[in-house]
Amino acid sequence: MSHALVHWISGPVLHARAEAPFGLREAVRVGPQALLGEVVRLDGDTIVVQVYEDTTGLRPGIEVCGDGLPLSIHLGPGLLGHIFDGLLRPLSGLDTPHVTPGMRRAPPGEFDFEPLLEAGAALAGGQAYGQVRGESGRVQRCIAPPDADGSVEWIAAAGRCSELDTVCRIRTAEGRLCELAMGHDWPVRQPRPVRARLPAGAPLVTGQRILDSLFPVALGGKAAIPGGFGTGKTVLLEALAKGCNADVIVYLGCGERGNELAGVLEEFPTLTDPRSGGPLMDRTVVIANTSNMPVAAREASIYSAVTVAEYFRDQGLDVALMADSTSRWAEALREVSGRFGELPGEGGYPAYLSSRLADFYERAAVVETLGGGRGSVTLIGAISPPSGDFSEPVTSHTKRYVRAYWALDVKRAQARFYPAVHPLQSYAEDARGFASWWAGQGNGDWLKMRRRFLTLLDEQAHLERMARIIGKDALPVRQQLTLFCAELINEAFLRQSAFSEIDRVCSPQRQAAMMRLIMRFIDLAEAAVAAGLHPERLARLDSLRPLQRMGEEFADDALERFAELEARLDSEFAALGGTPAVNEDSHATER
Ligand code: ADP
Ligand code: MG
């Protein structure tokens, strides 16, 4: 086994003189506590090691031993419902003493195993050979490691087993015997192989109106949420983790302060999953590396998280990964790179920041799995640019790689307008492709309405500037109407409280009903104004207030109330004499 002697230590980085050769990216154990580390550079007989645990107290002269394998994490049935650190070692909470030094993985759990194959069957990489029922009763598949290939020589009968027990033995074509447990190890930094990448077809349903209806991200797509301090990144990510339609959520708390994660750790275990009715934690894996934990492990945590996401994808599931925040990850990269003595680039970040971000977001995809199923990983990363400046390197590089960009706006947040996603700075490059999906949800006009909403919001920005100069009343009535309608879209549609019982998640059907109703109002108002009604009169309509409050008041299971409100709108406009169907002459009194 390779080993080396440490002669230089700086924070999480060690230099050691190798007495036998090490491999690049080989996992190592450092000192008497066997702290976990990784060889990041080979320089003659000197190896540079990044240590993932606290190095306080380490001295020159201690030993580094190689594992002979790349740094790996254990993927298995014990992940769902639990909280881990950046290298997938268990945390019971953020305050409890962390992982003991040198710990490699969570203690093995016990699960009820059921075989899905019989002796003699062929088993290839990624194929399911069994399933387990976890504590919650949720069924998970046991899939063969991607490189497995052979025929089943023996498989365990149904029954309770430890995670470490061999449950299946296969004989490869070369005659080698392989033992499989319920899970397997996988190198953290290596993307898991797939049979094919498939084109994205459907959006990820987030339950947030401004995202689903205006800036949708594909299931298997990638989105970024840049936003200054306090603009609502964490609340939005948590809302997505609770309400989106993925089968499995991987929530990565990366480098934020512990209290930022407290919401997830305290609240999630008390919530139920609206889709299964079971606890929300049953579909969630939390990976936490808060600002007080070792910085190198934060750098690795993003890879662990996406590898876990791919593992569930390979079971044929739709997985969403939320990372809060990728800026803190980039800072860890910068700090460790500084200790390596690498030349700093833009903003002090290493020159490879951009390619690392690209590699991460590249792992989002809809795929045909090795086992022949279909699965996806959707990646959503928050970015916290220093002083809210979106031109800084992490934001600007990320922007190149994501397809949906949800920019949080300080002004909106200060006005307590949530979610503070700015409708003019945000975009969704795949939106056009979702028109047929929306048609399937009963909203065939989605693309048209979306365009109309965005145009009105864009015009609003220009007109508001004008109104500030010449006064709103001096604007032509048509433009006053535009301002009125844009304001209605903001208030009645885009505003959505994450803390409202009824409104924190909005189904696509309800979003469609709301969009249609607002469009109906706009059409009626335009006809009325064209026929001579002054836009100021619109503010006094009785049905305006319920329209503004419909998100908070009309629940997903009470969609008939939208039709009632529409009838009310129609009759109120008819009484005004503004509906297109009404004789034009009757508007005279309204002028
Ligand atoms: P960030 O993570 O960007 O620093 P937070 O997500 O912690 O900001 O949000 C700060 C505060 O803003 C929250 O404590 C909450 O009061 C408010 N807030 C943010 N988003 C929403 C939302 N969608 N609905 C209601 N309140 C929100
Ligand atoms: Mg936050």
C-alpha cells in the first residue's frame, strides 16, 4: 500500500513525501485518526493532499496512507430521509457533535430485501436485481453497479438484511465472482454512466406561478437563482423542495450559516408530501456543509450531492437537486486553490472555475438509464453574488450554462414582493418547447398568454420611467391601462407567499385558471377603454379585489370558483357597457 510522510501543512492542504507511488485523486488516510483526504497533485515524489476534516493539531512527520481507490461515497437504500455531511457521513443535526474523525460512511442500516431475479438470470450494469422497503415503507431498487456484467449465481431470499450483507453473487463472462450488497460505492467526482441522453420534453412543475408559467425549467434541465442577501433564495429553494413534482429531492446546504439550514432540518421532518401523503423527508436527502465545517469538504459536497442525484435517476426516478449556494462552493474552491499556490484569476477564483461550473451543470439530464428505464436530474443552484452584483464571475459563468435564470431583485424583496423573481431580468430558454405540455394541462393558449404577460410587464417598465417624469395622469389612457394591467399581473399572479397555506404550491390547473381569468379581465378592460371607459374606473370594480386575492383564496380543489368569478367579471363589465358584445353607444355615460 502506498504511503508518505507529511512535511508541510497549511489548513486543509498537506505536502507529503511519497515512499511508494500514489494515484491522482486517490483517497488517503492521514495521521493516527485516519482523517479522510484526497491526492490532488503529484509533483515528483511530493504529493499534495486535500483533507476533508479538521487538520488542527496535525504535525509534520505523520503518515499518509493510500486507499488505492478514488475518493468514493456509498450509495444505497439508507440515503433517503437522512442528513449527511459533504462526504455522505451521517449528521443527526447541525448542533450535535459531527462525524467522528476518520469516519468513512454511515453505519449500515437494515432493510427488507426482496429479490427481483432468479439464479441463472443475466445481470448487466444498472439493472435492478432486488428491491428494499425502507423504514417508511417506500420501495427502492437495488441496482447493479454500472460495471457489473454476468449471470446470477445466487440471490438471497426475501428477508431482513444488513446493508453490508451480500445479497447477490454474479459470475462474469471471464469467470470472476462478484458479490453485490444492496448498494455500492461510487467515485464522487465521476459522473455515472447512462445509455443515452434524451431530449427534455416536460417542465419540472415547481408550484411557483412565476416559474412554471413564465420561466419554466425542463425536467432534467438546469436553473440558477442569483440574488443578493435576503432576497429569498433559501425560501424559494425550500419552497421548490417541498412543492415540486420530482420523485426525490437532494437538498444541498453548502457553506451557508447553520441557521440558514435550520428551516430545512426543523421543518421538513414535520411536513407531509402532498403527492404520497407520507412524510416529506421520505423523498429527501439533505447534504449539509455549513460555514463552520471544513472548507475542503464543502468543495466535495457538490459532487457528492449530484452523484446521489444520479444514483436515484439510475433507478428510473425524476430527481431535483437544490444547491444553496454555489457561490459558497466557489469560495471553497478559491480558498483551497489559494493554499495550493495556484495563480488566481478573475475575482481571485482559479482559472478552472468556469469549467468546474460547466461540469456540474452538465450532469443535469433526462436519460435512458443503463437498466433501460428513464430518469432525470434537474439542477437548481442559488448564487449569492457579493453585494448583489450579477456581473461577478460565479453569476456570469453560471449564466452561460443554465437554461433557466431566475434573477431575484433587491427592490422587489425590499417591497416584500415574493418571490422576488424579476420578470424582465429572468429568462427560460426552453419555454417554447412546453406549449404542448401546457395544452395537455388544459391551457392550449399558454404560449400566447405568456407572451402577452411578458410584453405588458416590459411595457410597464418603460411607462413607469415616463410616468415618473411627466406624471401618470399625463400618459395617454391606453398607456394608463397598460400600467393597470401589468400591476394586476404582478399582484394577482406573480405574488405568491411561501407561507400561505393555500398558495404556497399552485397546481398547473390553477395557474392556468388564474392566467385565463387575468387575460379575460385584460381583454374586457381593453375593449371597455377602447370604447371610452377611463382606466381609473377599473380600480373601483367590485370584482377587482377578489381577482387580486384569488391566489390566496381559491384553493387547488376549488377551481369552480374561478368560473364563478369570471361570470361576475363578465356581468360587471356588461353593466359598465364595455364588453365587446355590447352596443358601442352605451359607453357615453362613462366618459
Ligand atoms: P436569502 O437566502 O436570499 O438570503 P431568505 O430566503 O432567507 O433570503 O429570505 C429572507 C426573508 O424574506 C425570509 O425570512 C422571509 O421572511 C422573506 N421571504 C423570502 N421569500 C419569500 C416568499 N417566497 N414568501 C414569503 N416570504 C419570503
Ligand atoms: Mg439564504
